[in-house]
Amino acid sequence: MRSRDAALDGIRAVAALGVWLLHVGSNTGVMYREGMYAWMMSRLGIAVPIFFLLSGLLLYRPWARAVIEDTPRPRPLRYLWRRVLRVMPVYWLVTGLALWAWSSFDWTGWAKWMLLLQNYFPGDPTPDGLYQMWTLPIEMSFYVLLPVLAWALHKWARAGANRAVRLLAGIAVLPVVSVATVVVARTFEQPQLALWLPYHLVFFACGMAMAVLSVWIGHSRVIDSLAPQLLVLALLLYAVLSTELGGPRSLTLPTLSQSLWRVSLEAAVAVLLVAPFALASRPGSLRNRVIGNPVAAYLGRVSYSFFLWHAPVITLQLKLTGAQPFSADFTSVAVVSFVVTTLLSVGSYHLVESPVLRLSGRRSAAARPPGSPAPVPVAPAP
């Protein structure tokens, strides 16, 4: 049985709530009003880089441990099977219902969405209630690529003396791929590249580097002592991100400069937010007790279902009330969508996610007690 990290579950819950609030704000028009509050709401998409970073951290850590500590490497086929069981069943449930209710696709359209291929056909319309699903093909692409990356990094690291340093040097290539992809996407006006994995590799790379550090140095006293300052700095950089420096709030494409600033600031905020919990976790500390409290930890466990359900729920609510675009009441949409989404998420977690996870041999448990060995937490999906 593998333990979960309550603090990282709490961060996952905060990220899921951020995506939900972003879509409540965009659907009600609040996000497009004047003022700093509206701008900060428009940048809640930072949740996606946080999800990507957590995936890199939790999924790569067993491979990093294998290189640094000579433990057995994960078996790729078993790992991929677990990823499919983790992501696909509840995704099929939510997506199938939304396609049945609001799309007119033929079997090819259904196949694209059910196989997570929708990002590779940018000309196709996005069905109502599924606008958040663009992140999942990126996640799945990383899942498929990770065993190959891990194998290459393993070979590279074991060819030298300091394996951890060599791992970090190898991982440092991935952000360069992201920057190059951003440049190509903006220079040659290829916005669809923002829906592909290379554009977002920097976030996964930050998580992979954090995984290496968590194995190599374990608990960092420096990060522990600086944790409050790091979290404040994350908030300040988020405020900077919430300006025109990070691009427009509408669907207007950002400039090359804005895109580079946005990717850089999002990566920095995600790292500063997660590092105090991934590299210096102390269950008794104030930050862990706040972010890893039982309610937040539980919401983190159901956060994947919450992420999937919230957009169809908001869409259905707006259709039933006949609200005009960008004019619905923010409070009513927020309250109703939160309650209904939470109930559906709890149901699908216990009736779909948990039973399927048991098939893969993975069970959820409480957070590890202080002083116990650091196991690999259950890997998240966004």
C-alpha cells in the first residue's frame, strides 16, 4: 500500500478549485471586467502548470531513485497500464455523457475524443462542456514519453561520476525544447502547437528536477527555513503574471514576448508553490497543516473527477437557466456548480476511480507520519 502526501493532495485541490473559478469567471463575464481582481482571476490557468509539475515530480521519482540509489526501475508496460486505469475510465464517463448531450459528431469525432486525440485536429469544434479537456492529451503524451525519457536519462547519468548532477543536466534540455516551441508557434503563427506536449515540457521538467532533488538531498533545511518567503514570492510573481506582461485575457493570441514571459512566470510560480512541500515537507508545520488539512487532502483525492465534471456542470446550469453569454450571476453559478460538481466528484471517485485503481494494485492511504520513510505518493492526474 502506498501512502499519499496530504500537502501535495491539498495543492492539487487548490489547483482544481482554481480551474473551476477561472471557468465560473469566464462564463459569467467577471473575468473580463476592469480591475486587478479580474486580471488575477484570468491567470488561474496557472493550475495547469501546477498539475503538469506534480505529474513530473511524482511519476519520475521512481526512475530518479533507480539512478541515484540503484533501486529497481519501474516496468514500463505496468506503469503505462496504471496510467490508463488512472485516467481513462472516469474520462470516458464524463466525455461520453457530454458528447451524447451536446455534440453531433459521427463515429470519427467520438473516436478522436475517446482516444484523447482531439488536440491534433484543431479545426474540429469543441463540444459544449469539454473545453477543459485540452490538458489531458498533453498529460497522456507525457505519460507515454516518460519511460523513453527516463531510459535516456538513466543511460546519460550512469556514464559519469555524479549521477544526480548529470540527471539535472539532462533534464535541463527539456525547457529549451519548450522555449523553441513557443518561438516557432508565435513566429510562424502556429497556435495549435500550444496544445502539444513540447510547448509545456518546461513544467514537467521542473517536476522531474524536483524529483531528482527529493531523492538526492531529501529534506532541505534551506528550503524549509525559507518556505514562507518562497510562498510570498510565488504570490508576488502571480501578481506580475496578472498583468499585460503575461498576455491578453481574451482568446487574442499573445505576442512572442508575452508568451515567453507567461511560460517563465508560470513555471516560477509553480516551482515556488510546490517546493516547500515536495522538498521540505514537515507535517507539523503551519504550511502543511493549512494546505494538508483533512478537508483539503480529501478534495485533492477527488480533484481529478472535480476537474472533469465542473465544465459540463457549468454548461448545463447555464443552459437550464437560459443565461446569456457572459451575463450570468457569478454567485449563483459558483455556488450551484461547486455543490453539484463536488457531489458528482465524490460519487465518481468512490464508484469509478477507486475500484479501478484497486485493479492496478494501488490503494489510497493517509499521509505518512513524521519521520517515516518517504514512499512514492500516488501519482496525480489534472
